[in-house]
Amino acid sequence: MPTPEPIAITALPHPQLQPLSPFAPTFSWGVATSAYQIEGAAQTDGRGASIWDTFSHTPGKIIDGSTGDVACDHYHRYAEDVDIIAGLNVDSYRFSIAWPRVQPLGSGAWNEAGFDFYSRLIDKLTEKNISIHVTLYHWDLPQALQDQGGWLNRTTTALFADYAAEVARRFGSRVATIATHNEPWCTANLGHGTGQFAPGMADPNAAVQVSHHLLLSHGLAMQAMRAVNCSAQLGIVLNQWTATPATGSPEDIHMAKLEYAKSVQWYMDPIFKGKYPELALAHIDRNAFVVHETDLKDIHQPIDFLGVNYYTRAFCSAATPKVQPEGKLGFTDMGWEIYPQGLTELLVGLHQEYDLPPVYITENGIAVADIIDGDTIADTQRTEYINMHLHALAEAMRQGVDVRGYFYWSLMDNYEWNSGYAKRFGLIYVDYATQKRSLKDSALWYRDFVTASRTIT
């Protein structure tokens, strides 16, 4: 493989660069990725197939017809990518382990070559003094388990706990945090309710049952990791949003309350209160929802941290046609409204409703239709998006929310699930034909903001 061209990191003037006082020098600044979106090497060194391999190779499922077979080739280029992370002057990196890379069938034998890859990655990050934040499940279930029912099969919850314990046993003393799941709402609803994501099932009742099994697997995994005396901080990452009624009508207000109950409280209440929210329970088919007697006790485990992923709000309209948000700050390339104040509202609301552990903003970012102009990628909208959301985060911290870190999503452009390579979230531009990485202006801005924030006392 040819040696990739080095990236020249140059200074960029930022006249509006104003570090915010709530971010103490100990605040963690990071970037995030996930395995299937960047690793590639889909059939290398004994890796098993995942549901996303199957789904992406199914005609008509991915907008641009692409797969994650190569993606950003991070499996082979991880050392270069860690150097890029270090060059951004961040101190933390969040990534996921691909379950089928370390256990191809989801049960049985472990794949030492897969574990060796993650060990080399951890070594390289440690060498650069970068704190390591691991996610166990970012949607890439081993296909062999899907063939046996996947997350609809209760047995998968116990197998996930076994997998979690093995990762914790091997890496628990070498990483800062381990999250069980990333965004179980997406796995349940987009993967099983609407069919937009792998495994492509469109059954609302299945989505509800899968959501329960995901939560149960989280609780079992927490117990299993603690049983092997894992020294890393343990938690979960949830995608969350506020729900705003489009008007003051009773219908819109009810819709907003129900949306919040079905999305945010559905996952928070079992973890923090040991029960499901009554409003959401009233709107599901209870005959198709199986909960064993001890399940909620198993889910209701103490966690050391909560990861929050925030991108936009839910805007709830019961009218036909639906009332759309004004979008005063614009919309992302995904079509999502830019609504930074929602981050403040969300965090303060969670702080008031739950006894929260320390919080990390584990994902926050924007897709932009980036264009290279010579050697410059002037992604002003991304810089503005980050800046606005950091101000919103600072306000939540001023109101008492204990936030310990912020991870921009994502480090680099990557495989954006059913959008393929059509959407770019990265601070780093990836030319997929050559695998050349190029820093966008937002990367330079973020680097300088992080550097300046550490000078505040």
C-alpha cells in the first residue's frame, strides 16, 4: 500500500474565537466514529459478516447503491488517522468495536486477529495521550445471530453480555469508558419499525420488543462487565431530542408529549427509574410486548455516565398537511432543522427529571455538501453549527448539568448508513477514490477552539 500524503496543518485566523468559561481545563474534547462506517476490511483477518454487510449489499436499500466494504479503509490506515486526531489537539476519541470482527458468529470462538487490531489502535491512541472511549454496539450485529432472530431473539441479550465481558476483560484497564449501545432507538425503530436500517424489518410491534431486548442486554452487560472487575467507566449512549408542539392545539401538545415519552423517556425511565413511561405504554400493543418478571430490575443498573447524542428537535404537528418548522437557522444536508437551543432544553430537562450521572455529549454534528476549492474546504455552516451548539451546551452547564466532555460527529466523512457516501459529517474530507484525507476549515476552527479553551482558569 502506498504511503498516504501527509496533511499540512496550518494556522487559520478566527476573529470570533471565544472560549466559553464553563469548559474547565479538565473538560474532554473529542471526535467520534463507528466501526462499520470507517473500518472497511469487511472480509479481512477472519471478520464475520454483519447485518449491515447483508443490508448494504441488498439492491435498493442504500441511496447511492454503495457498501461499507472499504469505507475509509481505517483498518489499514488507523495509524494515520490517529495522527490526524492528535493534530486536532483533542484529548479523546470515541469509536466502536465491530462485534463480528472479534466474534464472527456472535457466539463461540473469539477472533484474535480482530482483537489484535483494536489492541494496536488502543496502543497508538495511548502513545498520543488520547483518552479512549469504546462503544460495544453501533448497529453491526453478526449476521449469524440475525439468522437466529437477531434482537427479537431473547438469547441475543445473553450473548451480548458475554461479548461485553470479554471486551471488558481484555481492554477494561486500557480505556476510559465503555458504552454498551449507541442509539438503541435507531436499532429498534429504523432497523425494525420502518426498515430504513439493517436488518430492514418494518414491524412496529417488533420495534417495541427489540427496544426492550436492547435495554435488557445493556443491563446484563453492565452486570457482566462489573463481574470481571472492569475499571473503565460504564454507561450507554442515547440519541435524544426535545419535542416541540407546532401550535398550541391540544392535538399538537399531546403529540409532542407522546413523542418525548416514546423516544426519550422510553429509554431513560427503565434505566433510571426501573419502569416504562405510562403514556408510551398506553400506545403500544401490550399483547405483543413480552417482559419477564426480573427484566426491569436487570435494566435498572447504576451507570457511571450517560452519553447523549443531539442533532435536532422533533417538531410535532397533527395537522394535514403538517406544519413545518421555520428553520430560522437553516437546515442540514440531511434536511434536519438546526436548533441549538434544543440541546440546552434537553439537558436541563433531563437534569430536572432524573438523577443523572456525569454526561458526555457523545455525538453532535452536521452534514454539509462540502466542496473543495483548491486546497480549501470552507465549510462555514459546520463551524457555525459547532459554535452555536457549544454555546448551548455551556448554557446547560451554567444551569447545573454535569457535562464532562463533547465529541464532534464525526472525525471524518464516512459511510452514512442508508445514505451511503452521499452525506458528509466529517471535520476531515475523505476522497473515497484515493483515501486522501483533507482538513476542512471547521477542523482548524475546532482545533483552535479546543486549544484556547484549555487556557481558561
